[in-house]
Amino acid sequence: MKPLQSVNDFVIKFANVNGTGSASANNLFAKALFRMGLPVSPKNIFPSNIQGLPTWYEVRVSEKGYLGRRGGVDIILSVNPQSMAQDIREIEPGGYFIYDNTKPLDLRLVRTDITIIGLPLTRICNEKYKDPRQRQLFKNVIYVGALAALLDMDFKVLTDLVADQFKGKEKLILPNITALELGHQYAKDNFECPLGIRVQAANQVGDKILLDGNTALGLGAIYGGATVAAWYPITPSTSVVDAFEKYARRVRIDPGTGRRNYAIVQAEDELAAIGMVIGASWNGARAFTATSGPGLSLMSEFLGLAYFAEIPTVLFDVQRAGPSTGMPTRTQQSDVLAAAYASHGDTKHVLLFPSTPKECFDLGALSFDLAERLQTPIIMLTDLDLGMNDNMSDPLVWDDSREYDRGKVLSAADLDNLERFGRYQDSDGDAICYRTYPGTHPGKGAYFTRGSSRDEQAVYTEKGEEYERNMLRLLQKWDTIKEYVPRPETTLCGKPTDMAVLYFGTSEESSREAVDYLSQEGIDLDAMRVRAFPFNQEVEDFIDQHERVFVIEQNRDAQLRTLLMAEFELGPDKLKSVLCFDGTPISARNIRKQILEHLPGNNVTPLHRKIRAGGVGEKA
Amino acid sequence: MSYQIPKFRHPDLPVNDLGYTKAAYEGSISTLCAGCGHDSISGAIVRACHELSLEPHKIAKLSGIGCSSKTPTYFLGKSHGFNSVHGRMPSVVTGAAMANRDLLYLGVSGDGDTASIGMGQFAHVVRRNLNMVYIVMNNGCYGLTKGQDSATADEGSASKKGDANPFSAIDLCATALQMGATFVARSFSGDKEQLVPLIKAAMSHRGFALIDVISPCVTFNNTAASTKSYEFVRDHAEATGTVDFVPMRQEITTSSRPGAAHEVTMHDGSVLRLYEDADTLNPFDRRSAMMALMDHQHEGTILTGLIYLDKNSRDLHDVLQTSHRPLNQLEESELCPGNKMLLNINASLR
């Protein structure tokens, strides 16, 4: 088997033990490639545990700029004997297995169709370092140094990066560079460098940044003017509030008094967290909570109140694999239906689907405008893959001329000019009514907020016709909302086709790549990325214009497809599911394979004819 | 349904410092059962707010679900109100208070709303020492669902159904003391002379102020075998001592009795005077307060009045060091750092 040959196009996976400091060394590796001008997408695959269990870090390098998971692994860097058998099996034929050979490889694991490279990492460390912690930490840095030689990375980029990373802790710079050199030298002395797979500097990242979605979201909340954050710790959303706090401490301290222009309350549970957000928003502050699936379930009752009483509410849901505790450190897009229809009774909630850190920032800030304008919960559905991994992204930008949209709020002067205030009276015909903050006016504008039925003056009523009128107005408001939420992104393939893919959030990159693969095979697909629920008119038109639409999503039950079918009253034939729910991000190869499974035979006759002839096999 | 109180008022009704008669503090007509203790508490709230000359629109009244939680409709009609979900009023008040520290937050709850479904939120709002008044209208039963025992019903007490409650009772005052409450009082809906000054004192307290008001349910729990009936409470209530409340700025006139054992200056400058009839309780000592509650429980009596007051209370805003200006009044220019900072952040991410 000839070893794989490629330049700037491969997948490498690090197999580590969690709690051993591997994360920062692995980050160093990915960031160095990024600085060499190469698009990278690093992904942490980590256990729900603090120390001692297997953890992986997968880095895809793609000069073409494909950032999703490709599927398959070309190189494994193994320092964890626990997972070695599984790791070796995963390597593509022709790939490379780089491991710590201080302890010889179990002969039963040897594969003849891959190249096996032994680095005596433990031995080198034991000879060089006395302190056990140093032995452990520098082992990681040493293998990065060795990889630099094996892959032909620019060594200076690495040393510069170390200097940047330890700015302020200069004492650490030299020992880290020494460790890098140790690994680099060992590889140079013992192997023919570079391998068949290698890198070379390119200029493919432009002004892009490498950032995790949760940090971007925390920043979005700062820029969006949030002053109250109420939350309950839960993976993978915790770092949203951490980021909010970090930047709030930087930019939200009153220079005169030293007091904080924000309040963060760690609640006793998610019920309280969302209750606090509702209380603060009712009272005129911009507030948010961040949570994940289990928290969303707990928040349901309050979401119904916020929907019915029309209180702005911002909720960031960083999705993880459910149901129940599920796989708390693995990714999924499986809260779509739970969020869209959260709470008992007839409810519908606005959903936003970001797909990049920049979009986490943009939509994060926009959430507050939308919540106040539309007076309803805005639920952002991001996920662990986007939230906790460094993603290559366009830089963050804020338009300084932009102003917050605080929605329909009456001031004391407005109230003076008003004959009669009705909190739930639709004066403008858009089904959005005017509200007042408590304390605004001594004599006018007070009203009673409640989750029970009421008339336009907010007075309790059990009259069926009043209740029904209000519920119909809320449905009319749903139509107004369609005009405000972000529009989908459409990519037409430029050829006549009656087939398309439709996806949202983090399925974007892999879908885009799969569409390219299929196009090379003569299968042309238009593409749409949905960015919000309720679906805009464009979404309906796009589906109408195609005979078959593959809906790509990361859950078992095809939740987005269900939502599309329910909202557009579509039959089951038109939308075909492409799914991944094993907890890893969906890969391009997987998408391609599933679409092909819907299309048996080769692509000689036009596909739509085949489909009309019923020649397409269905497979779940 | 909601019914408005007729607008006609006696022309000579007394006005307060703001020129308001008591009518300015009233709400709609109560739809609770005739004789319900809760209506007396609503009346006491109206009187306390009127006598304190509070601006009605600077008060926010919030509640959960249940008979008690309906009452905010029946007082302070010029205040914003919020009837939230069952047992979750504390979290809504917490958020509201974070947004605007300048309003007075009056939470009204019941024994089911607080001691059962809302026990978690109650415990944590106490711990945080949120600046609010929390009144429990405590009748030992679930009125709206027809009289089931609640978690504050005493063991052995029987409601209209007749079965003795087999479970031990949750004493909300003792619970609050244990959770670190800084103002704890108990009263009886039938004793306005005690309740009104307690409400005033609670409103002047900076931090969490609990008033657990025994408020008999005339329909389901006013039986001979109930320990929350009018008769039982009248016979078994033992007051800690009388309380006078002198609002800020008001001269101390002859109407105040001499001989107060303690005069406490509250956060807003008002004065609270305690006349102690018994020397069994030191209301400034948490252990003494807890002991007094336990002693009375042991004797089968109900301790009422001010039970505990922490004169050095620090509320949640103090702890979080939030801006003295309400957060909901900060301008966009103070909140949004602008694009320049993003340029630096972007540079650090390359």
C-alpha cells in the first residue's frame, strides 16, 4: 500500500488522556497551521470527566477551505494506550500512525497498510525532566515539535506562537521552545522528513480569525447591551456566561464609581434562571440566559408565560446530544422541536440558527433587538461543535452607527398624550402592542402581567371570545415576525436541477463540501441554509421550486424536516432526510453517502426522471 | 373576572403627604370568599403604603399562583403587577430587581406557592438577601383546588375534610432564619394593629423581609380541629412585643408610646420601635429568634411580631456591586464598546 500523499489536505487526530495538558499543545499545532495561511478546523472530542479518560483532538487541514468534518483520519498521533486499538483501526489505508514507542507496540495491533512511526516521547521526557508534571506537559510539546518536522511546518511560526502565547509569563517561553526543538530534532534525525502528507505555507485565510462560538456569543451579548445574565452551569453552554463576564469586567465597570454596569446571577436551577431573565426584561433591562437541552426542558413553563404575556426573553441553547443526560460532551442539533414548541398550550417560538462564530456574535446581539421588538422569546440554537471548538470565522465587526431597537415602549410623555393605554391592544395593525416599564408614570400605564387570559386592557377575563381574539393576534404576530428574522442563504448550483439540499447551523460546512463532491459526480444540487424559524417566504419558495429536497441535520428524528412539514403542510415524499446523530459533527463523506443512497444506480439519465419513475430507494 | 371599586369616596377621607387618599392605593374588588383572611392583609398593605406616602407607581407587586397570588389585583391598582407561574415569583422578582433597583418590590405568595412548589426559589431568594418584601398569606391549605393540606399545615391539624394531617409542618420563619434571612416576622390577618407596622418596617428594610401571615381560609380550613382557624390563632397567638413604626421625616408625636426597649433606625431613615413585653426573645440575635420559635412550637402557641432583624443587612446589589443607577436606565453608549475593541480582539485571534 502506497503511503498517502497530499499537500495541505489531510485529517490528523490526537489521542490523549484528558487532564494532561494536551489541549494547549494541540491548540498550538492547529494555530500554527492557521498562521501558515491554511484553513483549519480543530475539533475537541472529549469525555464528560475531568481527568484520566480518553480525549481526542481532530484537526482538518484543507487548503480549499472545507471546514466541516471530512470523515476518516489520515494521521493519528497516539499518546494514550487506552484507546490505541480503536485509534489504529480508524486510520485510512495508506495513513500514518505516530505513537509513543517507549513501550513497544502490541504486535496484534500492527497494520501493514499504514506507516507506523515511533517517537520515544516518555523516554525523552524522563531523560530531560525530573519533575513528573513537567514530564507530562512537555511530552505534548515535544510531539508538536516532531510533527513540525514530519509535516514540514514552518518552525519559526511555532516559536513565534509560543512567544505570543506566553506573553506576560516570559519564563515559560524558552522551556517550551526547547521542548519543541527536542521533538523536531528527534524526527529529523530518525525519519525521512517530510512524510507523504505535508504542509506548505499558503495564503488561504485572509483576515479570518480562529474563535469558539460561545465566546463570540458572550461578546454578542455585551455588544447587544445585555445587563442581566442569569444562568445555571451546564455543559456545553457554560463558557457563554464566562465570556460575558470576562468582557463585562473589561468594559462594563463604571469609570467614576467602579461599580458594575451588569449583574450576573448564578441561579439555583434553570427554572429560576429563565424566571430572572423574564423579570429583568419585563422591567426594561436586556437580559439573557445560556443553557443546553436539559435546561431548555426545565424552562418550558416559563417560555409559555413569556410567549403568552409577551415578554422579551433571550435564551441561548448550546445543544448537546440528548435525550435526558444523553452524551453531555457530544454535539447534536436535537432541540429543534423542543424549542420551537416549548411549553403547554399553543405556543411557537422564534429560533435562530448560527453557523459560525461571527454569526454567533451577530445573531447574539440581534437577539436582544428581536426580543424587544417582537416581545416574545428568542431562542438561539447553537451547538457544542460551534460553541466549544475554535472555528475559522470572518472577523467580528460592529457597525458603530447602528442603534438598538428597543421596540414599542411608551415613555411618560407618550402616556400623557394617550387617552387610554391598552397593553394588549393592537394599535398599529402588526399585532405587536405597546408596553410600559414599571415606574414610568404616576397615573397611567400600569397594567397587570399574567399568564392567565385577559382582555386588551390586561384585565383578567374568562370570556372565550376575548381569549380567542388574543390567540389569533399572536398568530398574526407570527406572520409579522417572519419579516424580522434573518433570511436564509441560498446557493444555486448554476445548472438546471430539481434537487436541493437544505440545512442549518453547523451542518453547513460539510453540506457545502458534499454538494461539491456530488457535483463532480454529475449530481447538481441547489442549497439553502435556513437561519431562523418561523421560516421566511423564501424557504417555502425554495422548497416549492424543487422536486426533492434533502434536509441535512444532526439528530435522529429529522426535527427540522418535521418542522418544515408541519409549517408548510408538506407531504412526507418531498423532503428526504440526511441525518447524523452519533454525537460527532456530521461529515461531508457521510452526507454524500446518504444522498447517493437515495439515488441508486449511476447518473446517466437525468435524475429527476428516475425520481419520477420511482427508482429511488428509501433508506432511513 | 375583575370588578372595579366604585369611584365615589367620602370627601373628607384623610390624605397623606403626597395628597393621596387611601383610594389611590386600592385595587379592584376582591373575588375571594367573604371573610377570607387574605382580604384583611390586602387592606393592611393598602394602609401601610398610604401611611408611608409611597408613590404607587414606584412599587412593583408580584405573585405566583393560588388564592394569595390573586390578591395583587385587589390592592395598588396604580402599580405594575406580575402574576407569574406557580412557585416562581422569587426568580421573577430577582430579575426585576436586578433591572431596576429603585422600585419597591412587594412579593405576595401563599403556603403552597412558597413551602411546596416554590420551596427551592424561596430558599434561594432568602439566601441572596434580595431587597424585597415577601408576604406569605398562610392558610395551611390549597384553597383554589378545594382544601388539600399544604406543607405548612400543622401535624394533627384537620381541615374541612376531617382527616388529621400526618406530616410535619414547614415553619417558614424558621426556614428563612436558617437560610440567612435578615428580616423575619409573623403576624395574623386578624391583627392589623400588629400587621401594618410590620409591613411598614419590612418596606424600609434593605434586604429580604419575610412576613408570614397566618390567614385563615374560611371555606376549607376554619374548622374546630384546624390550627389555622380564626379561633385557634386568636387563642394561641403570643406577640413578641408591640411594634411602632415612625416613617422617615415624620415627627415623633405623642401617639408613639414612651418606653420603647429598642429604637432601630432603618436604612431609609425611618425608626422602628420595639416594646418588648417578654424577655424571652432578642430580635437582633438569630439564635435567640430560632429558640423562641422552637419554644413556642413546643408549647403549641404561635409566636407573632418581629422575630428577627439584622441591622447590618447587605442586599444583593451590594454583593454584586452593581451600578447605583438602575441597569435599565443605562444608555447604549455605556453598554456597547464599539468596533474599535473588536479590532483588537480580532487581532488576538489570528
